[in-house]
Amino acid sequence: MSVPKVVFVLGPPGAGKGTQCQKIVEKYGYVHLSAGDLLREERAKPGSQFGELIENYIREGKIVPVEITCSLLEKAMESSGKEKFLIDGFPRSQNNLDGWNNTVAKRVKLLFVLYFDCPLETCTERCLARGAAGSGRSDDNVESLNKRVQTFLSETDPIIQHYKKLNLVETVDATKPAEQVFQSVSDIFDKIEA
Ligand code: UP5
Ligand code: MG
């Protein structure tokens, strides 16, 4: 078996990471692992040791300790039996990056970081509209969104800058309609797959 390949997918809350990942899965056959979705699933498990902790972190827009997230990601990678992964919404802090580099990173190849660039106001509007439409997400409200945005600026943006210095970031303008954004995304994946 060859070394599993990973693409990190980053961007502010509501930039469209999940939407675009779904399209990448359909066209390029990657497995989509959203760290946020995995945490929400873990939270929902009856008797989960971490359920309450995860809910508190998510509502407060804070980043869950990396041991929990990394172990969920690694389990999901193993159980998929596949070799190409989109890791969506991770690593979003120095703690995440250190935790990853000390564990899973040694067993996989990071291809690049796909960064969805989008003004924070647009991102916030998208999440609020999703909340108003009944997303059921406990963080799609003004209070949580302000915190999510602050966390993005203070903790996640430095990680994107770190990968930019390593020349590993592919930036996409995420302000356009989803189909147009996916055109730009496809151009990047076509190069990689060629
Ligand atoms: N939409 C999408 N694309 C659009 C477009 N081009 N034009 C107009 N509208 C567009 O999209 C968001 C909304 O916008 C949707 O309604 C969509 O239809 C519309 P989506 O694709 O869901 O965007 P995404 O970037 O995935 O937004 P999401 O809300 O999932 O981003 P977050 O990064 O905030 O959420 P995530 O689930 O990754 O994390 C949630 C929380 O979990 C974090 O705040 C944190 O507390 C915790 N977490 C960790 O602690 N550690 C982790 O590693 C990951 C998460
Ligand atoms: Mg998402």
C-alpha cells in the first residue's frame, strides 16, 4: 500500500469548505473528512466521554484539544481503507499543527493546503443564513460567529501563513457562486492529478 495522501482544506467559518469538498469527492474520488463533522458526530454519541467538552468548545468557537481531533481523524482514515483524503477545517491552531506533526504526519504525505479566501463579513452572513434556515448548528448564531471569526484570525490565519512560507498553499477566491469557485478548484486538482 502506498503512503496516504492528504490535502488540508482551510478558510474562515462559512467560506465554503464543506460545499467544495463534496464536489471534489464527486469529481476526484477523495475521502472527505471534516474535523468539525467528526467532532459533532462524537458529541452526539450516547455516553461519549468528550460530548460535553466538544459542545462547549464549539459553541464558544474555541479549538478542541488536538488529541481528540487527531484520534478521530486517524480512525476515520484507517476505517475508510482509502488513500486520498481532504482534511477539512484542520489544522486550525499551533496546537493542532504540533499534534498532527508529532503523530499522523509521519505516516502520510501532505500534497498541499487548499485555502478558501473570503471576506469575514460574507462568511458570517452565509453562516447566519444557514442558521436561520434551520441548520441546527449550535454555533450558527451571532455570538458564536463573532468568536469563531476571532479564533480564525488569531489562531488559524497564522497556520495558513506558515504553510504559505513553505509554498504549500493554493488560494481560491471563495466569494463567487459555488459552481464558479469549483472551476478554480478543479484547475488546481487537474494539475495535481495530471
Ligand atoms: N455557501 C457555500 N459556498 C457558497 C458560495 N460560493 N456562495 C454562497 N453561499 C455559499 O458553507 C457555509 C454556508 O454557505 C452554507 O449554507 C453553504 O450553502 C453556503 P459550508 O460549505 O458549510 O462552509 P464551511 O467553510 O464548511 O463552513 P463551516 O461552518 O463548516 O466552517 P467552520 O470552519 O466554522 O466549521 P467546522 O465544522 O470546521 O468547525 C466548527 C467548530 O468545530 C470550530 O469552530 C471548533 O470549535 C471545532 N473544531 C475544532 O475544535 N477542531 C477542528 O479541527 C475542527 C473544528
Ligand atoms: Mg464545514
